[in-house]
Amino acid sequence: MQTTAKPVTYGASDRPPRGDYSRAREDYTCDQGWDAYTADEHGRYARLVARQLKHVEGRACDEFIAALSHLGDAQGIPRFENINQLLKPATGWEIVAVPGLIPEREFFTLLANRRFPVTYWLRTEAEFDYIVEPDLFHDLFGHVPLLFDPVFADYIQAFGAGGLKAEGLHALEYLSRIYWYTVEFGIMQTPKGLRAYGAGILSSVGELEHCLTSPQPNRVAFDALRLMRTRYKIDTYQETYFVIESFDELFDATAPDFAPLYQALRDLPELPANAVEPGERTYAPNPLAQPA
Ligand code: HBI
Ligand code: FE
């Protein structure tokens, strides 16, 4: 099947695309190809999940922990249609396979229609600890559990719909920052301390501890305008984490039309990833877990 789906990679990276974009349909979705996974890949996925499950307790938000059981027994790579049988009735979402990163317009269109893109290929053994591009483990383990949370599920759909309304390239850059600093690297203040909810953190071993307890990064109260001014880096730990107090706060802050914010942003200079603005609310790191 010939298609116009063209490979997409992060930024100007000259890294060759990892997925087979020739198998993608016009909307960039493709079949998961579950039968093609090897025993090695099933085993590697199971080891990635087993390791991460040891780290998320006490570090991931309760909503994530509560939803983990929906990913199945994690003895191997699940069939997306099996997850959809649970996910669709829960929040109306379904996951669809994609060959990797897809263009913004197709990405926002999928989210606006409650279809979450999940990369079908899994990282190699050499990338067990770290991979730049989002792979199957990042998307499935990092993103999918929170799609079972009704408020977060509505937020992602609103974000997708907002993205389709974004006019001009700058708006897409601002929206990418919102996505990056919430869905990928967001943390939450809870009565039990700071907890992670961003998929980029939840699918990483090192950053899960770093984002909550390291004295290095700034932890700044979530503010959509401040956030959209702030640049981010894709291949290091974040230098700033934006802190919400609930998913309701996230939904309320980003559901309305962003046009007034884009207008205000035109007159405000961008901020580096490690900026701290005078007078803004910041959060102290969690105390280091006492050795058992
Ligand atoms: N494509 N498959 C996939 N996954 C993403 O997370 C993704 C994407 N395309 C664009 C994108 N993210 C970001 O630019 C969002 O901020 C829009
Ligand atoms: Fe992601």
C-alpha cells in the first residue's frame, strides 16, 4: 500500500526514522503487527515493566498507580485491541499504532478524536536504559494508564482540539511546550508530597527520582502563560518541572481558547529552560527516601 506518510524525527535530528512509515495510512495510523514481535521483544518489554513497577511506588501519582493494572499481566507486549476493550468503556479513548513521531496536525487530530498514538516498535537491548524517541514502552507504560483517568482523558482531548485551532507556527510551538511540561514531564503536589504524572518521567528510572528529590531543577507552580514562554530540551533531564495541584487545575487552565494567551505571548520574551522568574511560586524537592 503506497502512502504519503513521511517519517518524522525530533527537531533537526539526522537520526534515521525507526519505524516503517510506508505501512502507515493517510492518518499516520498503522496496524500494531502483534504477530511480528519476537520472544526477545516480549521478554524485553516484560523486563522494562517489571523494573519500572519497582520504582513508581511512592513516586507516581495515585491515578497512575491505580490504572496500571489495566495494562494486563505485562508478561509480554499486549495486543492494543485488548487494552482498547478496557479503555473505550472507561473514558471513550482507544490507542492506535503509529510508526513513531507523526506531524503535529495528524497528532492533534488523533487526540481530538480520543485516539492516542502508540509507537508499535520497541527499543533495542542497547537502549534498555535510555532512548531519545518515544518507543512502545514509553507510550504504552508512560502514557496509556492516565487515559483511564476521566479528568486527564478530557484534558488530553481538549489539548488535541486546541491544537487544531492553533493558528500559525508559534502557536504550535507554545502548544508543544504545554504538552512537554505537562503530559510528558508534569509533576503534581499531593498531600503525600510531589508525585510524577508525566509519561517521560514515568517511563524513566533516573528521572523519576531526579524530578522529585534532586535540588538541581526548579519546580515552578503551573501557569500556562509562564509555561508557554519556557523552552525545553529533549535529551537531558528537565531543568524546570511545572507543578499542578490536581488534574482539574490542568483541565481548567488549558480548556479555554488560547488565542488571548498567544496574543500576550507575542510581547513577552522567551525564557530558557532553567529560568526562575521573580515572585513566582516554587516548590521544595521531596525529602530523600530514608534508607530502609
Ligand atoms: N507524535 N507519535 C507521536 N507522539 C508524540 O508524542 C508526538 C508526536 N508528534 C508531535 C508531538 N508529539 C509534539 O510536537 C506535541 O507537542 C504536539
Ligand atoms: Fe510521550
